[in-house]
Amino acid sequence: MRQVLTACAAALALACATAASAVGSSVPGAPLASPADDASPSRGASAAGAAPALLGNFDISSDTDGFHANRYRAGTLYPYASYFDYAGVAIQDTRYSQGDWHRDAAGVVGFWRRQDPRTLAGVNAEAGIVQVAGHTRAVGDATWSLRPAPDTGVELLAAGDIVTTQKAIERGVAYGFFGASVEHTFAGRFTAIGLAAFQPFTDGNERTHLRARLIWQVVPESGFNAELRWRGYRSSKSDVGGAYFDPERYQQWVGVLSLRRHIGSWTLGGGLGAGRETVNSTDTNPVRMAELRAEGALGPALRLSFYALYNRSTGYVDAPDYSYRQAGVTLIHPF
């Protein structure tokens, strides 16, 4: 009972904080910023002028350790003024499996999105509760983006989920992630982004994160970019009972070539990257990544969002040549 009340309080606090921020001024998956002409011409339309919408989502992932996760979501959005302005609720179910073992995690999540379609300033959030292996945990993903100047952005973020390994799920290990990032564009074609974050785990472990990105618009008119990404973290515990990969120190850098294009009402993007990771300042391993994203309208009402990614780097599993794959699709249909 105490775990249930704690999880409910955490989810409610995240949802309330997000809503309060939105008054003052998510669709699941991995959204890609869309062009202005995809947005409703009347951003922030009133509930009376907005229509309800149906939401469907499916995500699938697998890794070289034989771990699989399939998540289904179905719900309704109201009021739905545009893809950048809505609220709603959905039920979901996720099946985790590995060999003969499996667990189902049922839950409910709420959504709130209120963003400027041209700058993405505003709030994009989801928060809810899931139950798996006898444990109830809060989950969520919220960002509050600000544009204090045309070439400067600030983002506050909060997220939470369960740790997706067999041992961690059985033990009910979950985490939170709270951080802030700043980005600045200079010399017209360069953007620098820095992030600092704190990640507490329910098993008492804590991580401090630092991340940085430098983006060069190589051919702005074609949407062709070159990026350098770096991230690192330190953990407070070196022994988590084998529940998940947890080095004392971790660093990774990746060079990425990416392309982003607007074709009619569609936004398409993708990237390829390679680099190295360092574990506890001694072991080094190659890193590879690839991603593809697409968002747009299918007809006058139906909207589709799709992503697929591949990543070869050490995540929550410490295994030679470890990699994982993930893909998902979201459909929104206003009435």
C-alpha cells in the first residue's frame, strides 16, 4: 500500500506541475518537430472550438540479450486543437519477455501538450502509473521549453520509468530523471547544447549526468547536418546486485551525420553515427547508431508519427557487442 501511495503521489505531482506550467504560458513515441504549416492556424484554440480525437500507439524493442518489450496504447484526446495543442488519457499494456520468462505491465497515462508549432516553446508531457510483478510505479516524460531569445533556448525536463531488465523488473527497480538544458545558435550555422541531470533509482543508486552536442548546419537549404555528441555519468553505487549495468563512471562520444526535410505536410529525418564508449576509464568499446523518423498527415484528418532506431552501446546490460533495436508508430484521428 505504501508503494502504491508513493507512486500515485509522484505521478500526480508530475502531472500537476506540468499543468501549472502550461497554464502560465505527449503523444508517446519520439516526436519530431514539424513545420509550421502542419499546425493548426489558431494555436491555443478553446475547448469549445476543438474536437475530440482517438489515439493509438504501438512500440516494440529487442536486444542482443534476448530481451523483448511490446507496448500498446489506446486512448482519447480532448480538447484536441492541433498536434501541438491537446490533452487526453490512455490505457496501456507492455509485455516484457526473455526466453521462458515474461511479465505484463498494465497502466494508465495522461497527456498534456501546449507548444508553439514554430519554436516548440511550451509544455509536452505525459504522466501515469504502471503495475508490474506486484510493484506499482510512476512513469512519465515531461519537458517545458522556453525561448528567451530567438537564438537561445532553455528546457526543463522530468521523466521516470522502470529499469527494463529481468532482474530489475522482478525487484521493481525504477528511476527518475530530472534535468535542464540550454542551447544557443551562433555564427548562423552552429548550435551548442548542454545538459545537466540527476537520476535517482528506487534501489538507492544515484547518477549525475552531463551531456553536450555541437550541431553544424552543413547545407542548411537541404537539411544536412553534422553533429558531435558527448555524454557521461557517475554512479553512487558500484554494486546493484546484478540488476542492471552500473559502472562507477561512463563516457561516450558519437559523430553523427543527419538529414531533415519537409515534404508537403510531412517532416522526415534520419541519421547515422559512430563513436566510442569508455567504462570506468579503462574499457573502451565501439558505438554505432542509426535512426529514422517521420511525421505527417494521412488525408485530411489522420496523423501518423513513426520512428525506428538501432543503437550499439552498453545500456542496462553489460554484454559483448550489446545492441538494441526499437520502433514505434502513433496514429491520431480527430472526429
